[in-house]
Amino acid sequence: MVERRAEHAVKFFYSHLFWHNPGVRELFPLSSDDMERQRDRLFAALTHVVSRLDDEALGPYLHDLGRDHRKFLVRPEHYAVVGSSLLAALAETSGDAWTPQAEKAWTEAYQLIADAMLAGADASEDPPWWDAEVVRHLRYGQDIGVLTLRPHAPFPYLPGQYTSVSSERVPRTWRTYSIGNAPRPDGTVDLHVSRIDRGRLSTALVRETRPGDVLKLGAAGGRLTFRRADRPVSLIAAGTGWAPIRAMLEELADRPPHQDVRLFVVARDGAHLYDRPLIDRYGSSCGWLDVTYITPAPGRHRNEATGRLATALSNRGLWPDQDVYLSGPPRFVDQTARVLAELGARPARVFHDGVPAAATGSGPRGRPLGFGEWFLDRPAPHWHDPSARAPKEN
Ligand code: HEM
């Protein structure tokens, strides 16, 4: 019943929350665009999580969600006020269905969720976020930037994971970006950022951020990490989806594998293969690595790259034996996973992860980051960047 009147329920929920607790508004992003999106996110997550209380994976997810909420400056007392506003919104939208039993069930369900999140926040030994100084900023054309950051405290992560990022230039807004390198002795991390039209944080990161700026990083997350099984490996990357694949390749190069590794790098044209010199170096120095670049024929539409990738994949074969790691924009990942399934790849061995929630606007749903995200239409990042050129130091 509530879903059918979701928009009304969401507006009611936030109006109720901010009217009764004006201070809570300050936790949320300033811009109304971001706030609109947040309306979908928080409320969708709340209702969706409640409907999955029996799911085994829910406990660990809520634990991490609670830990991560500390970076939004959420305090324990906020959980009660959010709960009251949620119940008020549900009561308002459910009509006659809001019986004493329904109210009791929702109250208990919300309490379970809040307790699990609070326990996660409480148990975490991590800081709420890591301050990290920008030490280098490479620009590739107008819309791709690679930022090297030095976290002020050790920042744990595995190659292939992503982190959430916030900048004082766009206060209270957090977006996720993949980390483009395996852990280094000096602790620095590279973020590959593709600028999204109307994306205020990605624009600030690519065009305005300078060495010396300090960004905030949230705890690393994501499941696109290397399984060192005794099986051959295929890595498939498109756009800045190359970042986690690059981190995994660095890890492989550090401990060369016994099995062959096939790497497919997809871009809208040659100019968009922004890391090609490095990939070429890997290709020539690592005997176990076979590199295939996929771009559309000159002058052809970028979508041709996906067709060409399908052809290249079908020419290679042996898919049932492969562990496949797939990274790129949501549509690309969906399509490629479908092609791989048709070619015999086993779905359980095709690994992909939530696309960094760096984009704005609307589009097809991406890879799930968590339960809340299953609900949402994730926007499609512009993995095709019309103006990327050689890197320039900022
Ligand atoms: C108790 C159940 C709750 C659930 C299931 C929940 C779920 C979520 C989810 C899934 C996100 C998006 C995460 C991300 O983008 O990284 C989010 C963001 C957020 N939540 Fe919660 N949340 C809960 C409680 C709260 C409470 C009590 C507050 C405090 C007022 C709060 C404040 C926020 C803020 C400020 C954001 C970020 C807004 C943004 O990035 O636009 N949440 N929440």
C-alpha cells in the first residue's frame, strides 16, 4: 500500500523528520537535487530492509551500514527520531491497513534494524572517515581525473574495492569511486573519477580539486576482489571501470599467477584508453597476460564497442573454465554478463560489484551495493568521455 503512494510517503517522512528535528536537516546534502535523490535512498532503504528481515545477509550489511553512517555524523539518538518519522509516514500512507498489529510489527522491525546498525557503529575500530591529502592530480581531457591521495592514517582495503569520497567543495555529499591501485608501501591511493554532467562532486574532483586539498574517505567496500583459485582468469573493463581491474592486475603482477590471464579493455575510442601506456607495458613484460583493446571502428558509434567486445569474447572460448572479473558502467556490465552466460561462463564465476554511486540523473539500475540499492534506479555514468586526451598535471 505504501509503495503505491511512495512519493507522498517519502515527502511526509522528511517533512516530519525535519519539522520535529530541525537540526537533523544539517546532516543531509545542501542541494535540492541531492536531497531529492536522498529521499529515494534513505526511505527506499528503510522500507526495503524491513521487508528482508529474514535474509541472512542482512546482519552483516546493517553492521557495515551503521559503521558507515558515522561519516554522515549520525549519532545514536538520531535513530529514534528517524524511527518515529518513519512510523508516522507509514501510518499516514497506509490508511485502514495501519492496525495496532501493523504498528507493532513495524516498530519491532525498525528497532531490530536500528539496533544492528548501532551495534555496527559501536563495534567498529575504524575512524568514521579517513582524511586524505591530494598529492597528485592527473587530468585526461575534460572529464577524467586520476587523483592520488595520501591518507593521514593507514587506510585498509583490498585490490578491487571502492571507497566513498567527500570534499569540502561540496559539503555533506558522498559518492563512491574505485581505488585504482594495489596497496603501496607509502599508503597512497589512486581514485579514477569520471565527471558526470550535473554531478557536483565528480565535477569538483576532476576540474577543481588541487594538490594540497584534503578529502574524506569512507571505509573501503565491495566484493570485486580477487579469488585466487586455480582457474584461468579473464578481466574485462570499460571506462573508469578500469580502476579496480588495474588494482587487481597490480596484485597479480606482484605474485605472478600460474594460470593465463586475459585482459579486455573497452573504450569509446582510442583517445579514451587513458591508461594504455601502462597496459602496454604490462602486456609486454608479463608472459602470462594477453591484452585485447576494444574500440569502435573509426567514426562509428560508441555502442559498436559492445558488439565488438561480444565478438572478441566469443572468439576466445573456454568460458566455463574462467573466473571472470567485470567492471564498468551498469549497462555495460549487464550486457556483458548476459553475453558471457550465452558463451557458457558460469554465473557463479562472473564477479562484478556495485558501480560507484558517483553519478547523477536517471538511468538503468546498476550493480547492487547493498539492499537499499536493489530498490533504486542507478544512473549510468558516462563511461564514454568525448574529450579525454593525454594526461595533464594539475
Ligand atoms: C535505521 C535505518 C537506516 C537505514 C536502513 C539507512 C540507510 C541508508 C542508506 C542505504 C544510505 C545510502 C548510503 C550511501 O550512499 O552510502 C543512507 C544514507 C544516509 N543516511 Fe541513513 N539509514 C538509516 C538511518 C539513518 C539515520 C538514523 C540517520 C540520521 C538522521 C541517517 C542519515 C543518513 C544520511 C545523512 C545519509 C547520506 C545522505 C546522502 O549521501 O545523500 N540514516 N542511509
